[in-house]
Amino acid sequence: MPPAIKEGVLQDDLLKLGLDALHRDWGGRMVPFAGYDMPVQYTEGVLKEHLATRSGAGLFDVSHMGQVILRPKTSMTELCLGFEALVPADVLDLKPLRQRYGLFTDAMGGILDDLMFGNRGDHLFVVVNAACKAQDIAHMKAHLSAVAEVLPVTDRALLALQGPGSEAILQALAPGAAAMRFMDVGYLDWQGVELWVSRSGYTGEDGYEISLPQARAEAFARALVAAGAQPVGLGARDSLRLEAGLCLYGHDIDRTTSPIAANLSWAIPKARRRGGEREGGFPGAEAILHEMAQGPDRLRVGLRPEGRAPMREGTELYHGSDLIGRITSGGFGPSVGAPVAMGYVPVGLSTPGTRIEAELRGKRLPVTVAPLPFHPTTYKR
């Protein structure tokens, strides 16, 4: 079960997905997640849903996430420069119909949230995490009001179609999907419905994220399943992203972690680094760029516990008698056939192959630092 699921939340306090009835019709087991009532699995179970995504195509409802349009008040250049003041990314040089990964950082160099942003020609389209979307929207309104209209999208569902079979399924329903490459964004048509599509996802597999009007979302979801997609819940979404070495906000990254310690330096391009054309200029730039130059004290790494017992978030890590860190995400990797985890360790112990220990149920068990991802990615470049 994903670590961010909170037990004991009153059902009356939870928001419902637009496709709530469909999930129940498909046998979804509903649980609280990020303030929503969401399917953790369907009748096939987490293991089969995970493997179906790796071998074919999985369909995920991610409508709980925040979709936001940033429409320029003056020009796209001013909007992109304004957005660069919030993220350590190259927004200005992002070509139309392309997308990038970004981070909202704070004044201390911590991570407020991670996100995806795309250049759709005359505006930016931003997708943020569900648990952070209210604060992210407020953050953007507070800092971008001079250069952009910040327009939350509230009438569209967001579906993710992931796996090696996703291209053929979506191409059959919406011609043009196959021509897209990893991190392309664009518009496709399905029965007169405009689909906002990006070729990206959260599984390490080739796939798409598709925004469409809520009123047509059920019919489209049923069409995807009829074409061969397997409904997949939060449980397999978590194990898939863990095998892919992808961070979960609030667990692997948060305001106490920097992009450098989180091993996300690749998300800070040359233009925003020291000596770059637009060096710094984002919250926490001094601390982040200093850490990039000097090296962090700790680093997020992959971890391979020995044996078959999964090691979950919060498990303490030791080197000899020293407590050196904790696991931030962990579980069983169905594609790997073994437990996998991520956590932070001192840089001196971050080299793959380094042996440390974890304390599980009062016993110290061996763990090996491992390269990420645990399972090869299959993005279509």
C-alpha cells in the first residue's frame, strides 16, 4: 500500500473523483489518499496490475492532481522569466509543445513540490501534486500575478496510460499519438473531444498523460480498457514508480531536502547554474548552487535489502553502531522479484555496492546501496 495513504480519515471528509462510480463498478478498493477517495487496487490485485503495466498497458486515474494554465498578460517571454523565478529550470528555452520536470524551491533551498510544466505555444500548462496543489496555486498567484493569469483547471479529468502497449492503444483511438516522443505535449482528437496529451508518466515506462473534459472521461476510460488497458490503482502506481527510482513528494523529497541531496541535480540545467546565462534567480539559489559546487553531506540512493522482507518508510539505517539515515520509500518490487527501497545516506556511503544495515523488527539486516533505477526505463526518445 502506498505510504502516503492515511488510514482513519472519515469518508465524509474525502473528495470524490469524477470517475468514482466507474472505479467502484470495476471493483476498486477505495482508500483515502491526499484528501481523495481513490482506488488502491482492483479485483486483479496490486501484483498483477503492476506486471500488466510493465508488459502491456495500465490505466491510472490521476485526476486528483492539480492542473493549472498560466496565461501570459504581456508576453510568453515575460511569463517564462517569471516562472524561472520560482523554479531552477530552463523555462525560457523550452520549445513549444515540449515539457520539463521542475521543482518549486523555498528560500532555504528546500523543495516545496515537484511538478511538470509544458510550453503549449501561447501559455504554460503545469501539473502539480494533489497534496500540494492548493499551496502551489497560491504560490503561483502570489508571485506571477504581474505576468500571468493563474487559472486552475477544475473541469477536466487526468488519466495516465502507461506501458509498452500504450502507444498502440492510444494511436487507435486518437491518431497522432504514435508520432509523439518522450516529453512532447500536444492536442489530439477523440470523437470530437480535444485531448491534452503529454508523452510522460510516473512508472518508468513509455506512456501518456491525458487531460480531457470530465463529462467525457468515463466513456474514454472505458474505450481504453476495451482496447486492452488494465485499470491500475495506487498500490501498483507506488511500486512502479519506486522501481523506476522516482520520488514521492512528502516522503523522498520535502522542504528538508535539497535538489542536490535528492539526487535531482539533473533538473537544474546549465543556464541556471553558476556561470550560466541566467544563473540563480530562484528561491534558495545561493544555498542550492553552493551545495552543487561543494557537494552535499547526504544523498538519496537506491537500497537493496537482502532476503524477501520489504523495508518500509522510516526504517532506520546503520553503519556499524552509527545511525546514518532512514528509508524514505520501500516495498516489494514485482518486476525485480525482490524488495527495493530508497533513502538518504552520508555521501561517503553512497557508492553502489556499499554494505550497510537496516533495523527491522529489532534485528539488524544487511542492505546494499544500489544504482537507480531498479528497473530499466523504456521512454520513447
